[in-house]
Amino acid sequence: MIKKWICSFVTLILLLNEIPIFSNAAFNEGYPTSGYKISAPSYMQTLEVNVSGRTDATPKVVWTQTDKQIWTATFADGVVETPNVGKGWDALPKSKETAEKIDMTVYVPDSMRDTADNKYKREYIRNLGIADMNWIRADSYSKVDAKPDFKVGEITANIKVITGNLQEYNSKPQYSTQPNGDPKFNAHYWIPMDVTFQGTIVEKKQIRVLESAALNINDTKDMIAQVRTLEYSMSDWNDKWTTVTTATEWQSSDPSVATIDANGKVTAKKRERQRLARHGKNSLMSLRQQLLLQ
């Protein structure tokens, strides 16, 4: 008897949202319905979810009194000087504008949330940056611009303020004594701001079909579909594959060439070489893999 062979890619549609054990296990409130992007369908797909969180940031300007009737404020790019106003215990720096480039990383909140209110620890968040900043009114400083100077997505901000004797210091500890016996102080002026941070968390999924087969006409073969997830909190893939064969909707794009039932059983129908597509999806992600029968 002459054997007849079939070579075909069989379409597989995988409904991940029906399999909660591996679909959105890391998303306690479910996948968000907005604020995300997904890579093109493939055997592996990447989900990138936008997250945000706000906090009150309180950087400060510290003026240090010297023996020469001046005060200095030291920043990363240099030292600013201003004259002394008053004497003895009443001494203060004369109000002056300063500008400082601040790394806002230290103010990032411990956790951030997506649009579905899922909560993520800071350590798992990528692409941290500033989303928005606003002054919080306080007597300890005077703003120079309507808003702090920042660029969305960057983590540094240029803070321009006026501090000194026309503002109210938050603390003024004595740190030494001048040659004439007068005290020397550090004057601290807080700069409270309302800051919203943004970032992303990333989840990846892979799908595989364990069986490919050489089939005679009317022969059958059981296919096994598996999925694994690289959750946002994982540093590397593990080998924990979840079998989803019976929870999968299998389809052949040309049943005259090959059929596949709900349990993944493929039946060869006729001799023909044909390329077919396959995709699997949930409410967000759509996995694709080609399955070769020959």
C-alpha cells in the first residue's frame, strides 16, 4: 500500500482567561483594561503595564554660617554664598535664589499601582521616572517658577527656590562658635512637593506544543499544549509548564487537510502541503505557534 503523507501547520487558539492558574495569577485584581502595551503575537509575548504612585517629597536647602559674615549652601555643582542678616542668635542668611538638580529616586514610593489597582513593590518596577510635580505651599521657601523644572520620564528635577531671612526656617541648629563667641548655625529650609512617579512592570508568556508528527491519511495524534509565565517578580524563567490541552480551543484552518478535536487529537485527511496559522489569546495576550504535521 502506498503511504500518503500530509504536511500542514494546524491552527491552535488558546483561551488563557479560562485558565486562572496561569493566566493572571500575579495580578490580584485581574489584568488592567487600559494603560498597557503588548508585543506582537508570537510563541512568546510580552505584556508591559504602566504603574504610578504619588508621594510628598521634602528636599531642603541648608545654609551654613561662616566666620566671615556670609552663609553658604553647597550643591553638587558648586557652592552658593549670601550675606549674613542679623547678629548672634538672630543671624540668618539673606534670602537668595538657588537651583539644584535633584535625583528624585530617594522619594519613589514603596509601591505603585496600575489602572486595575494592582499593587507592585518598588523593587519590581522598571523605567522609573517622574510623571508630574507640583509645589506644596509652605512658608519655608518661595517658588521661582509655576512648577518644578522636570521632564516626564526622567528621574531628576531642577529645583529653583528662594530661601533665607524672608522665609521661615524649619530648623536652625548650632554647630559651632565664632571667634568672637557668637554661635554659628545651619539653617534648614524644606521644599515640600507633590510628586507622581511612573514606571512599568513586565510579564512574559510562552506557549509550546510537545508533539509534531508524521501521519498517514486517517492516522491520529494527540497534541499537548503547555504555557509558562515569567511573572514581573521573577528574574528568570523556571521550567514550570502548565498543560492546557483540554482547556484549549483547537482549530484547523483547513479541515479538509487535517482536523483537530477539543482534546488536541489531530486526524490527517488528505495529502497536501499547506501552511496554516495558530494563535492563542486571553483578554490581553495572544500567543502564536506553528505546529508541523508531516
